[in-house]
Amino acid sequence: ARGGRGGRGNARFATPRNRAPRQFEEGKPGEQKMLLLELKSIADVGLVGFPNSGKSTLISKVSNARPEIADYPFTTKVPALGVVRMQDDVDFVMADIPGLIEGAHDGLGMGDRFLRHIERTKVLLHLIDPSPNLTPAPEQRFDIIMKELASYGKDLTQMPMIVVITKMDLPEN
């Protein structure tokens, strides 16, 4: 959009006899445009999984990110990015995507608006909590997330993926 023509301020009207004039000349308005800009986060690794599967904890331990971590679902409301620094001056960016549930592509839970952030990742890290106290079973939770990725489209199920079983330090797991 083009800017408007600037007006003249009181300094332009100053004279030797009137050193502090109180007059001005208004400028002309510029163009106005309404734009919708959307930033798709670009990360090397995208963390996906059900709520409370350990995504935020993992990214907080391996990177400089400090997401909110709590024992209730949907703690992560916006994607968190963290830079993971490796030994040999190799760095990569990891994205913590809010938890997905069955029906997310239809708007349930946090909806599918976060799936677009993983469209441009190189690898998906799929985190699964194996707790026997959770329903559905871990295999079914994996299938549900895969169906959500497929329902979103964009070939997210064809991306390179690593499946990680989390919370193995707990006795029941």
C-alpha cells in the first residue's frame, strides 16, 4: 500500500518573528488494504500424539523451549519451537504440536489448525503413552492419530516418522 503525502508541521511555519507557531497542514491519507498473513512454522522435527503423551516434557528436556507442563490435557495451546543443539555443531528445530484427539480434523479438541504447522516439517516424532490405565489401548491411539493425519490430507502419513514409547520409567508401563 502506498503511503500518503505528509503534511507540514509547525516548524515549516516558523519565522524570525513567530518562532513557535501553532499551525500545521494535514497530509493526505495513504492506501488501505486488508491482508491475511499466515505463518506456517517450519521445524525439522514435529512432535505429534495424544494430549499428555509427553511432547512438552520431551521438548523442554532436549531444547531451549520452556512450554507449560501440567498433568491435565491440552496444556499446550500453541505450538512451541525449540532448538536442539547437538555435539558436532549440528542444530535442528523441534516443534511441540498441541495434542490431537479423535475427530480433530472435524474441529474437536484443539481442532486441526495445528496440523498445518507440521506440513513443513521433515520428520514426525509420534509419541505414545503405553499406560494400561488409559483408553483406548496404545495401538488404537496410534491408529487414531494416523487417521487424523490422513483426514487432514497433505500426505502427512507419508512423511518420515519415528514412533516413540514414552513414560517407560513409570512402574505400570
